[in-house]
Amino acid sequence: MGPSLRAAAAAENLTLAEILDAAGYDTGAVTPHPYFEGRWGLPQGFRRHDNSPAIYNRDNRGIVSARVEIKSEAMLARLRPPFFFWAHFYDPHAHYMPRPVERFGDRDVDLYDGELVDTDAQIGKLLRWIEARRLGPTIIVICSDHGEEFGEHGGQYHGRRSTRRPSACRSSFAYRARGRGSSRSR
């Protein structure tokens, strides 16, 4: 199994992790999918990379947010400032799986909503962990790579036909920067 890419990312492409590594940053990433195996080039530039949660997500039917959160705490505890860290929360993603706590129903859109709530809770847990450790000046960026469609425009999920629709191609972006006398959220 591999990504729907025809080829791996080219080694000559310079990644943000490589730029920051060259500038003296410790770099680490926790990822939960076969897409992030080294053969695809996506972890290029990270000194530390843990893709072990991927074993639970081989067929997109894994619930991996809690595993990513736990692995992220462990990796952050090992990184030395200044550092660049990437935690990839793959949930919510098709195939949507029922969550043990939040159940909105059994339709895909209901299961998706449950995955959103569960992933939000895991990200919140990681942010509280970071805040409690006062890791120094910190920039936290949260973004999504795509949205989903549940028949609003005749498409489902985020495949070829739906990626041109705003519901599938709009993504979320938020950041918070703290340190050196500043405190901002957007």
C-alpha cells in the first residue's frame, strides 16, 4: 500500500524540516499512515520520525488520534530547543469509524462528526501538555489538508470529482505565537 502518488517526493526538494535542521533545530515528526514511510520522501529532513501508529491504519480504518497524541508527548520530551515538531492527526478521514464516546449516528457524516470531536479532544490534550511544560517561545500551527463532501454537490468525500468544490478544498488554518513578549492567536 502506498500513496496515490506516482512517485516519491524528490530528494532534491528542500523541506522545511531540512532548512530548520541546517539552522540548528532539533526536528521530529509523529505520523500515522503508510504515506509517511521513508520510501515516499515525506519525512525528509526529520532527525526523529515515528510512523509506528501507521500499523493501526493500513486500510484507513484505524483510530489513530490517541496514539498520535501519546507518541507526540514522548517525542516532544526528547526534542531539545530550538525544535521543529510535526504531529499529523490523520483522523478524521474516510473510512469513518464509530468513536467510543461521541456518537452522533451511523451515517458517514455522523461518524465524521464523531471523528472531529475525538481528534479535537486529542489535539487539546497535546496542547495542554505543551502548555504545562512551558517549552519557551512556541509557535503552534494547526491546519487541515482538505475538507469533505457528503453529497451537498453530488460528490462524496474528497476524491477527484469533489476536490474542486469549496466544501472539499477549503482547509482550516490557525496559529498561536507566544514568547519574547508576544502572545497572539488567530
